[in-house]
Amino acid sequence: MRSSPDGAVPDSPQTPAAFSALTAPSGLWPIDKLFIACIAVLGLLLALAALRHPPALLVLCVNAAAIAVILVISRYSSRAALFVRHWYLLVYLPFCYKEVPYIVSSLGLSSRDVTLARWDLALWKTDPVFLPDVMQNPALTEFLQLVYFLFIPSVIMLGILYWFQRSSAEFRYCTFLAAAAFLISYLGYVALPARGPRFMEYVSLHPALQGLWLFHFFQGTLDKLEGIQYDCFPSGHVAVTIVCAYGARKLSSPVFWTYCAFAALIAFSTIYLRYHYMIDVIAGSLLAALLIAFSPRLYQALDRSVPR
């Protein structure tokens, strides 16, 4: 069987799609080990937080239970169990994401917004977040807010396309790559917690963003779903959409170029809508590049089913 360009999974047009031939190796998969490692790191931080904030022990127990669920379900090979294993990241990713602000507040970590803004100023000799103000108009603002709002749906859609068009092995590698981008970003949020330029006091010195009809609905819905977050550095939006565009190359040319355009729009919207500092976008792009370059080797090292 021919090796795929990324070297991590087989590339064969005769391989049935994941949904029609749901097969998988026994034991823990690379994505299982990835989640266990990340949840363990978050658990360690929660243990430290418990010294200051004892209720963090309860969340720590939830983390232990989350790892236990992965270990238990890995022992089953029924079609239902395999389906859950292929898709459980839809539950575990939000779970890890929601722990970030709790850990930040429980550890008493201070916001690093000023630090990120200073890095931007040092790199560009001006504040690049507000450079798009000169092209600001309601139609563009509305469109970019919609693009930003569609971030999670676009990731899920890629998974669905892989589920119906590519093999289960390729599906697992693609989800591993996307999950790695998400989880590493979450750890970055704890290391350098920041809320974003739109929450800085000096934003009042610049023209307020105005859309047409649904701008405030989209923005408000995201704010309610996320709550108080510290999710700037690196930009997970940028990192994930780049690796998704990379993964989309295996589907079709139209899908690939659609995801490439979407990734570019996401990168621009994070700055235009004042969600991220420019340094966040650069770091997110670098993270994506590193994952694309080194994930095949990491995946093979974690995959016991690959012959050594």
C-alpha cells in the first residue's frame, strides 16, 4: 500500500470511507494519548490551583473521570464504541477549553494583554490591530463576523467530509492534527492569558465596529457561549483553520481552495474584529506550520498499529 504524502496514514483510493467500514486498531489511539496528556497537564495545574482554591479538587476529579472514560472505551470494538471514539473530541475539546478561564482565575494569573500589545508595538512600530480601521464599513464588518462565527461549524464540516469520503485511518489522522492545534492553543492561553484588544480600555479611542443586521447577534452569541475567556495567544482560530486547509487537500480542489480562502479570512477577521493581537496570528500560523511538519512523525510514534 502506498504511503500518503504526510507519511502518517495509508493513501489508497480503494479504501472504503470511514462510515462504511468502521475499523480501527485496538488499544489507545494517538488522539487518545494526546487528550490524556493534555488533560493530565490541566489536572496538574488544577492540583496547584487547589492549594489556593480547594473547589478546584472537584474539577480535578472530573479530569480524572474524563481520562478513565477514554481508557474504558478503548477496550471496546463494537461499531457504536468506535463511532464514539472517532467523534468524542466534540465533547472533550469544549471541556478542555472551558477549563482555561477556571485555571487562570484559580491560580490568580494576571492578564498579559499589555504584554502582547507591547510585542505588537515593538514589531510594527504601531498598533496593527487598528490599521484596518481605514477600511471599516458595516457590510465588511457583518461579513467578517459571520466568517468568525462559522469557525467551529467549518471544522465540524471538514470532519463530516472526511467521514464520508476518506478512510477511517485518514479521519483519525486529520482529527488528531486539528485536536493538537486546539489543545496546544489552550495550553498557550494558560501560559499567557489575555482577553483580546476589544477589551482594552484604549479601544474606546477608536471607531466602534458596526455591522448591518446580525453583527451584534453573532458577536453576542459567541460571547455567551465562551463566557469570560483568556484565549488569545496563540490564535487557535488561525492555527486550526490552517491545518484544516491542509487536511482539505485530500478531499477535492474546490474544497481545498475554499478552506484556504476561509483560513485567510479568519486570519484577517481576528485582527479586524479586534479579537486578537497580530502576534497571536503570527504564533498561530507558526504553530500550524510546526504541526504540519512534525505531526506525521509524532503520530507514527504514538500509533502502536504502525510497524516499526
